[in-house]
Amino acid sequence: MPNQVPLNPLILVKFVLWIAVIVGATILLRRRRVTSGVRLAFLVAGVLIFGFLFGILIPQGLNPNPVASLRTLLRSALVRRQLAAPIAVMLLILLATVFVSNKSICGWGCQLGLLQDLLHRVGLPKWRPPFWLSNTVRVGAFGALVAGLLVAGLDWIGVIDPFQIFSLNFTLGIVLFTLAVLVASLFVYRPWCHFLCPFGLLGWLVEQVSVFRPRINREACKACKICVRACPGQAMADIYDGKAVHADCFACGACIEACPRDEALGWWSKSEAGER
């Protein structure tokens, strides 16, 4: 998404579909209907529709994604010294979905996130990097993005933008970097999201106060930790331990599906989980 976003109606169509999918996913999570099969169907459909279909239909690599919204806003503010109001509204809407339903836009709508998630399902050995490591790298990457724009007007993500594969826009840098991300996804859950994504960093901050997210009813929980083992990342381990700040949760629903007691874990608000 470049600095000037044309009034392409397909961009608005995609945003509407994003909201519809987030609402649907939230309902399914709350009703404990997100099974492995349902999740797989959403991943495949999301990659094909949000990724390649819109990538082909919307010209010049303008297929919207959460990262592009943030990058465009930063370029406008830091390089042009202007406020791109439509992009700011889009970004606020995306962050609002994170606040309402814990990073559902990343888990159910972002085409690159969905593709990484899909590849991670391949039965190969997995590595869960410590959150302090991945988040430190991500903070550094965000700092480099801001510093590059301020000092030289340079957006480093634009050089290796992995989202461009969905629009079939290839350069050597994009191809090599995207291949590295996709191969890493076989072994590490969402490596782009955890280590480099600037929207992921902002979303992680917002999700700490999300209305709906995985919450444990401590009175009903039997401390089996099946949910912790089912989580592909570090989020459920932090939530189980009651940490004030937890690692990224991408609303995959694996923890809720795995929990043997419906009343012990759910996609709940604070009051529903009996939290104080």
C-alpha cells in the first residue's frame, strides 16, 4: 500500500469481509466451536481469498494488510509531515478489533499470518523461542522502521515486504526473505509476527487489555495444563501463570478446544471468568 491509497471499492470490500470474519470467529470461539478442522478451513480460505484473490484483483500491490496500514501512516507522518486520515481510521479500526477480540485480525484476517499458521501445522519439530527474545527483536525492528523514516525516509520493510507475494510482485529481496519466513514457519509459530511485525507489536500492547480473550476460571480449572501444551506459542503459558503481561495470542482457539472442562477456560470477558 503506497502513500496515496486510491478509492478502490475492493479495498473497502476487504475491510468489510475482515470485520465479518472477526465477528464470526469471535462467536465461534465463545461457543467453543473452533475445532482443528474449522480452523484449517478458515486458514486455507483466508490465504486464498484475503491473500491471492484480493492480491490479484487489487492492482499495483495495494492489497490491504495490517502492516501496510501502519507503514503508510508512519511514512505520511514522519516523511511527509502529514496525517493520512483515511489510513489512520483504518488502523484505528484494526486496533479496535484487537481491543474487542484479542488479535483476531491477525489470527483470522491477515493473509501472511494465516499462511504462516497454515505451514506451522506441518508435522515437523517445533521451537518456541522465549518471548523476551522475540519481542526484543521486534521492538528493535520497529525502532529501525521509525528511525529509517525519520533519518532517511527509508522504509526497510518495503525492500523485503513478504505481503507482496500475494500480488505476485517479486524482487530478489522479497523472494529470498519471504522464503526464509515461510521455511521458518514450519518450525516456529508465526516468525514474522513474533519477531518483526510492527502492527503485531502495537497489537500486542492493545491485547493486554482486550475485552474477550482466553481466560481461566480458577475455581473450575483442574491444573492439567493441557491448554498450555496445546497453545502453539507462549501466550497460554503466561495466561495460566497469571502474568500481568502475556505473550502474543493469535486467537487460534487451540487452548479452548483442548480444555476438557467447558467451564474452566473460554473466550470470555473478565466478569465471565470471575476475574478481579
